[in-house]
Amino acid sequence: MSGKNQHVVPHADGWAVRGAGNSRATSIHGTQRDAIDAARGIAQNQHSELLIHGRNGQIRDRDSYGGDPFPPRG
């Protein structure tokens, strides 16, 4: 079973890591790089996805740490 996807989103104090569906941030970081590193660790532990948002709020990158089929289908 997979955990919640982790989102790196802009925050008033820098960047925040927020689990999908959560209203509160899991952690707040001064730089996007620090937030991405923290979110990546959580996503790997929970076998979920990491979604990185830009300053405009749109998803600019994503990584999956879930049970992806290998080789990929399709």
C-alpha cells in the first residue's frame, strides 16, 4: 500500500512539504532544494510520488518511488 504523495509548494516562509490532502505543512524550509530533499526522503519511505511545484503553483517536476511496473507498460 502506498502512502500520501508529497508536494513541495511555495510557502510564506520559503518552501513547504505537504502530504496530499493535508491542510498543514509537514515541514517548512528556506530553500526549495532543502524542501525537495526532505520530501524525497518521505516519498521513498512511503513508496509514493514526489511532486515539485514552481512559484506559480503549477507542477514542474515529479518523481515516483512507488511500485512502478518494470519494464514499463505501453
